[in-house]
Amino acid sequence: MTPEQQAAVAEAKKRRAIAEGQQIRPTNGGSNPADFIEFDMPDGRKARLPKGMSRAEMAAALNRFPSAQPAQQQEQPVFEVQGPDGQIYEVQAPDIESAARATQSFTPEQFAAIAAARKLRTDTEVQGKPSTYAEMIAKSRELAAAGDMESAKRVAQIAIARRDGVAQPSAAPQTNLFEQSTSGINEGIAGMLGAPVDLMAGALNMGAKGINAVAGTNLPSIENPVGGSGTFRDLLSPTISEVAPQTTAQRYGRRIGQEVGAAAVPGGVMMRGAAAPIALAGTEVASALGAGLAGQTSQEIAPGNATADMIASMIGGIGPVVARRALRPGPQAPTLDNLKQQQAAAYTDVDASQARLDPTQRQGLIDHMRGRTDAMDMDEFLHPRANRTMSRMDSLEPSPRIADVEQKRRLVGRDVAGSLDPSEAMIGQGMKDEIDAYLRGLADNGGLGPDASATLGRLQDGREMTQRIKKAEAVTGAVTKAERRAASSGTGGNEVNTTRQNIRAMLDNPKQSRGFSAAEREQMESIVRGTPAQNALRLAGRFSPTSGALSAMGGLASGASFGPLGVLPSVIGYGAKAGAEALTKRQIDKLMQTIRNGGPLAAKAFNSTDKRAAIAALLASGASAPEPN
């Protein structure tokens, strides 16, 4: 037989096997049994099909395999025939002419279908093995780039079908950490850019679902809205790998990338007009890393749990913002030395000032002071100090400096307000208050020039510093005395008690307590009464061996009788006593800071950088759903 005849016979056998179910055995030019697969038929016969046929071709041939035929038909010879397409077929036929006619009867459409099937098998197999999903997607893109859109579409459809319904080959797809991380970044950007449209579509879908439930309608849901994350993902698809992460590091890299990409959009907006852009950028990067690490960790522990992922990524994103605030020093009260420096500077400015009262204002000051002393029933015999000091006010020069008036006020405070006679001391305090009120009234009503008003302001600063210094020194003195009394007992066991007692004495003294503000007195009351935790620790601290000789002896006796367990109460008591003392000292420190600061310290708040970073983190957290592993 000529090669052309052999081709015709082979093609005829191929056609008859597909169209009529006859047994065909195409070959690559020979009849080597290794090139075929044998199947046992229900009637005991064997069917031989070539290894190169697809599953669909094999199934079609076997389904059409004819029932048992006469012996003479089964023993028909097999001819090798070359078909018009150049392929060699084995055709079982009565003679060579029948085999040739069978191959020649194929239509162009049938040959085209056979060629397309062979091409598709070539595109979807590598060295005779099914291609992976990634390989077929790559082949589809290659075909699309070459202009063969029909083949590209078919290969992509087969790839998707295999991915969704057929087990993937055991060989892991090729990818790396860099590819997964950059893919995650672009996924995050796409998710954040499309978030507004996705949220709107989600709200509309919820509304439609509610209407359907109430009205029994069938309003469709919005899928993949234009302008949503799907749109931007398609635009960025060349930079997003379709290969899933293959290792733990790659999974973390992709998820962190998603958070970084999602944070880039709101983070860039928050950078505009930021007071500290570098600090803000650093916090935003830390928030994205924290959100990615926490979110992926939740997926490693509970795969597919969207709620856990959302909570974890939010906590991880906000964590760096909270940590930044916690590490930043809070408001600090000035030290006692700072107060003394400010006091000296203020009084120096007042002494150097030439701001004066005019004669009318001078006389008005004296008249106001006399009116106050008369209202308080000052008597020249009962209150001699107040009477003499009031007479000295007439010694002021006709146009006195404000510094001179301040000097007279200090004399009132020393000689009258400091009197041991309570009634005279009260008059002295009234005289001081009248001087302050009169000068303050002149300043408020514009009766003083700019220089005089500034001098009064510095005078007020000096007085304020003086008052803070005196109160701070009074509390420090009370605490120091308490420590000395506790130390004098030999064990220091009553330090908390003596501190409370000395602070209580200050509160019980009207003259001393009057100088403290309401907030300061409230804190002093808290020290005296103690908190529930302090009192509990103080009570347990009585078992400490440092609380007194009796406690120490009891601890020794208990240890000798019960061994290590016997000393446990002493150990607990020692720790409790130390805890009570530490809490009391903390209260004292808080009181001192309030005094030196002139009021309670402001709470450490989130600054503008913290707020901007927190907003960006909240917007970015969970913007991109994690890819299934």
C-alpha cells in the first residue's frame, strides 16, 4: 500500500469509530501494542484504543461499540490508511478499497473538529499530562495575545472547570514571596478604590432582599457593580497573580500586602496637611503590618472565619496607634525648682516696672481698704496690728508704683493676716483681698495703662507661683515628718498610717486647708481615707515581719512549726505592705503634681497624628478579603 492509501485507511477507521462505533486503532505509522490501551467489553471482546485519544473520544468510541457480530466480520483484516489530514489510521474493513473510501468520506468540518481537538489537547497538556491551572491560564493569555481568542476562551474555560471540579496536580505552582506580596498590594488598592461602590451595592442588595421578603417579589441582586473592587481588580489583573500562596510566609506576605495596599489610599489622603507627615507615614505602615499579621494569624487559626479576621485586623491596625500614644510622654507638672525660677522672674519684672497708680487711684485704694476694715468691725484696741498697718497705707507716695503697693500687701500678710489672733488674722486676709480686688477691677475696666496691666499680670504670676511653692513645701514637709516618725519605730511599719495622719492634720487646720483648691482637697481626702485596694493591702500588711516585733516573732514561730508553708503569711504580708506604701506614694505624687501644675494634669490625649493614623487604619482594615488558602 502506498502511504496515501494507508492514510486513507487510518482516517476511515477513525471516522467509523466515532460515527459508527467500530473498533479503530490510530497509530503514528506502526502497530506497536505499547501505543494502545485495551478494554474488556461486556460480551468478552477486547477493544483497543490509542493512548493519544482524549477521555471524551474514548468514551464516545466505547459507547458506540457494536454488539457481537458474526465471526467472519470480526476477523476482517486491518489496513493502515493515511487520511487527507496526513494522519495514519488503522481501519478494519473487508478490503483496502473500503478502508480508503472510509477515510476519504470525512468532511472538512470533521477534519477541522479532529484538528481542534488535537490542538486543544496540546494546549491543555504538557508531555502527555494535564496542565495545571496556572499553566493553562498562561497558555490562554498567550493565545489571546496571538489573536486566537476562540482557543484562548476554550482553554480558560477548561482551566476554570479543572480548578473548580478536578483535583490539581500534586506539583505546586511556581510562585514566590515577592510575587505574592505585590499581588496583595494591588488587591488591597483595588479593594479600597472599589469600597464605596461595593458598600452602596451591598446596601441596595440588603434593601432588595428585605423587599423580596415582605412583598414576595424577586428583585435581583447587584453582582460585580461597575466601579466596584471587581472593576479595579480587572484593571490591575496583569499585576495580580492567580496562583494561591504555597507557603506560610507567602500567605502572610499576600495578606500584609493587601493591608498595605488598602492603607495607601486613605493614608495618602490623611497625609495632606499633616503636622508630622513622617511620623504619620511610619504609624500608617506599622498599622498596615499589624493588621496584616493579625488578620492572617486569625486565618491560620480559624480558616475562613470572616468575623475573626475582621476583629483581628482591626485590633492589629489600631494597636500601633495606641502603642505610639502610650509611649509618648504625657503632660508633666513643673518641678519645685521651676516654680521658684518662675516666681523670681515674675517679681523681678514687677520690681523693675515703673507702672504707677495716679493720685485718684491711690486714694481709691485706701478708701476701699478702710471700708473693708470698718465692715469687719476693726477696733484700734482689739486689733492693734490691723489698725497700725492701715495707718501706714497713708505713707504711700501720691503716685505709687505697683511694686510699692505690692510691698504694702506683703506687710499686711506678715503682720496682720499672720496674727495669732483669729479675728485680727481674718481682718488681715480681708485687707489683702481688697487690694487684689481693687487692682483687678482697675485692670478690667481699662483704668490702667498697658504697662500697668502687664505689670499686674506678672504680679499675679508671682503670687500664683508663691502659693504653689508654699503648698508643695507644706505637703513635702508633712510626708517627710511621716517618714521620720515611721522610721523612729524601728521597723517602718506604720509609714502609711503616719502619712495619712499628717495629711489629715492639714485638712483639719482651717488656715492651711483654705489655701488648697477643691481638687487638691479632694485628693488629700482620698489619701486620708484610702482606696479599697489600699485598705485591703494595708490590712494584709500587718502580717509582714517589718510591721513590728510581734509580727516578726509570729512569722518565725510559724515557720519553725509548719516549715515553708508557715512563712507564707509573712511573705504575703511583706508584699501587701510594700504594695500599700507604693499606692500611697503614688497618691502623694499625684497630689504634688496637681499642686505644682496649678490644677489637675490634662489627660494624655490622642494628637492629630494619632487620630489621622487611626482613621486610616480603620478604613483600611478588612478592605480586602483574604484569599482562600
